[in-house]
Amino acid sequence: MLILVETWLTLKNSISKKMVKHKFIVSGGGTGGHIFPAISIANALKKRFKDADILFVGAIGRMEMERVPAAGFAIEGLPVSGFDRKNMLRNIKVLLNLFSSIIKARSIIRKFRPEVVIGVGGYASAPVLRAASAFGISTLIQEQNSYAGVTNKLLAKKAAKICVAYDNMQNFFPADKIVKTGNPVRQDLFNVAPKAKEAYDFFAFDNTKKTLLIVGGSLGARTINQSVIACLEMIHKADIQVIWQTGKFYIHEASAAAQPFQSPGLLVTDFVSRMDYAYSIADLVISRAGASSISELCLLAKPTILVPSPNVAEDHQTQNALALVNKDAAVMIKDVEAKELLIPKALNLIQNDANLNLLSENILKLAEKNSAERIVDEIEKLLIKI
């Protein structure tokens, strides 16, 4: 009889667990480098827990307020922003907004009652994860960069797990909390084969010529764009094709500069709608050194020249780039040297098949696969402990 009762209780608990509607909050954003991993994690949570309720919390006025709903998830906004290092008086408003954000974050946590809160970086992460910790809710940090920011280092003290993409992160976080998972990336990038005919057709490019892809993020990169503008005649004389994504702030200047050099092999655009196609045909990529971009380039095995942005906290893009450069997996050009060196280096490298192949082989060795699923594995372990 006792065995029957125990069997029934075990079965009942198993059924109850399957019927539980799990609830998660994903917080952060500000840039595509934070938003793409966040959405990838949310999609992986939905795949693992079919009926899960997932709420995003972002910063009002930032790009997550549009991108997240477009991906099919609900989002709440906080009036939080970064500190202004140039005009200290403006920080009075920043502090008031931070105080309001802390109050609203606590209200969201109290109302939604998540089991686990995931922070991906960005302004909204700090008040939300702090509020969750205050209520005794497990938190998980997803640190994308090789050099951790101040906010995540502070949040790590109460985090249950910290998912990272680089080695030696014990320099910033407690070693017993660290799990190396890599950075989640956009899965649609892998649906197109390398050198796909439809990719060449999409851009009306010639599949017998080398293709250089130049990207500076969704907003653009001033130095990269200025470096290209300074060398347009050099590019025009080279026997290659170029996809030049300028970003929305620089498209008019770039288009005007490129007008005298227009040809079927030069595409100047503020936004590449099919990055899967662009990556497919790219023989060499010029990019900033954001963590998400690097993760994509590793998984796609793309030879790359990285131009780290100097305008980021703790100069973490340089650290990201050096993690590849030190393993002969990428080339780095400093921002201050880009106007002089970037395009000549790119035009030389793109014609050197041996060096391209070496970079491709080495960058692929650094790829971390199935990162979103591995992060969800860690989230599931936290659920078991609840």
C-alpha cells in the first residue's frame, strides 16, 4: 500500500511540474548586441517550455521597445538612461529617472511574479535584477563581452548563474557561478549556404568576383564610413564587389561620396535586409567588435577585420577583438588608424586566399554552438532549485 501511495505522489508531482506555466523576465537592450541574444534566449525558453509567459523589460526610447514586440513578445519600459559624462547637470534627471525605474521595476516583479529573471546588459538590467534579488527571485546574467562592465560586476554578487562567452571571466565574476555558453545569435543567418546562388542574385552580384562586406551596426560607425569614403577611388579600381552598410545616420553622406564611383559591384545602403545573404557571399568582413557580431562571425567562419569602437564602456570592444587577434582568428585595426590603414589592408587581404583560409579556420575554432539552448539549460537548473 505504501509503495502505491509513493508511486501516486511521484506521478502527481511529475504531472504537476508538466502543467506548471513558467514565468520569466528578460531584461536589457539598448543595442542589437543586447537585443538579439535576448530574443534568442526567449525563443529557446518558448521552445523548451511551450506555455511559458515571457515578459521583457527595456528602456523607454531604446530600440528594444520596437524590436521585441516585432519578435512577438510583450515588453515594459523603464525611464532609465546612462550617465552623461560630458554634462554633469543632466545627471540630476538621470538619477531621478533611475529612482523611478527602481520603483517601477519592483512593481513589475511584484505583479508578474517571475521564477527567474535574465539580464542581458543594457540600462534596464540593473533595476530589474536588483528588484528580483530583493524579492528572493533567482537571477541569471548573460555577459556578452570579454571585459565585463561595472553594472554586471555589481549584479553578479547576487546572481545565481553567469553565462559568459569568453575564457578567463573569473577575473570579473565568482568562478563557481560562471558557465561558458557563448553568445546566442540570430538563427536565420544559418539558413543560407555559403556562396549561395540566390544570395548573389539578391544583390545582382557576380559570383566570380570577391565580395567585401562592410558593416558598422544598425546606427553605423563614423570611422569605418569615413575610411571607406577616403578610399572610394582605390575601391573602384580594385576588382572586387562591395556591400557597404552605412547605418541610418551616414547614408546621405556616403551615397553622395559614392556617386562618382557607382557600379554594379558597389552597393551603398543604410540597412541590409538580408544579412544571411550578405554573409553568404562575403569573402571578407569589416566590422566593429561588438560581442554579438563576433559570435556570428565565429559561427559563420568569416575572415574579418575588426575596428573596435572607442566609444564604449571600459573599451570592451578592443578586449573582444584581442581575444581573436591573439589566436590569429581576426585582424584588428585601431580606430585612430582606420582612415589610413583599413581599406588598403582589406584590399590586400581579400586577394590573399591563404590568409583568408587561415583566418576562417581559426575563427571557427572559437565558435560556441547552441548558446541559447545552453543558457536555457542553466535556467532550467534554477527552476529545479525553486
